[in-house]
Amino acid sequence: MFLLLAIALAAPAPAVEPSQYQALRYRLLGPSRGGRSTAVTGIPGRPHTFFAGTSGGLWKTDDAGMTWENVSDGFFESGSIGAVAVADSDPSVVYAGTGQACLRGNVSAGVGIYRSTDGGRTWTHAGLREAGQIAKILPPK
């Protein structure tokens, strides 16, 4: 025969009163699972638009970082970005160089450079397939 003894334990009081933080709302602070940031650029005249190159692709924000969209998935053969630049003459022309260029023990090689003529919505491979890591892009004027 077994004897069960149940002891009622009171729930511990919360460390912070829930009413003090109920008005807080979740806000995305950056690319979800973007990885290590390796390159970033903005667009003159568009103070809320930025591109961020990471070990998880190329991301774009149009609202100063409140939300981010991955613009490289489905276009780039490599997920690591070493450089990103916007053409001075046309902010719709964006270049992204693949391959992490910062020296580390675990860098990812790239497959060249990509070019977008529509602000990052679509991309085409533009060459330098064997470059490995592209650390800087000087866009045409």
C-alpha cells in the first residue's frame, strides 16, 4: 500500500508586476537569422533605406530598420555577402559582392557579383565567379 502526500505550493509572485509591461509590443530589431553583418550601405536622399550584407544573404529595409526583407533568396548562389553598393547615378542600381571578406577562420566563399536594376527586387549574376571573396565595390558614377 502506497500513501500519496500532496503538498499545495503557492505559485511564486512574479518578479515584475505584469501590468507594468503589458503595454509593451514586440518589434523586430534586424534581419531574422541574417547572420554576421559584413557590409552595409544606404541610399542618398532616402534616409530610411539601407541594404545589409550578412552571412545569411542580402537584406533591405525601407523603414530605418523596423522591418527587413531578404532580397537575395532565390537569386544568389551564395548566401554570404562581402560588399554592397548603390550606383551614384541611379539609386535603383545595386551591386552585391558575394563571399565574406573579413579574415576569420570560417569564412564562406562567394560566386561573384550580382546586379539589380530595380532597387533589389530582382538580381542577375554580373561576373567574377572565381573571385572567392569580394570586399569592396566601387559602383559606376
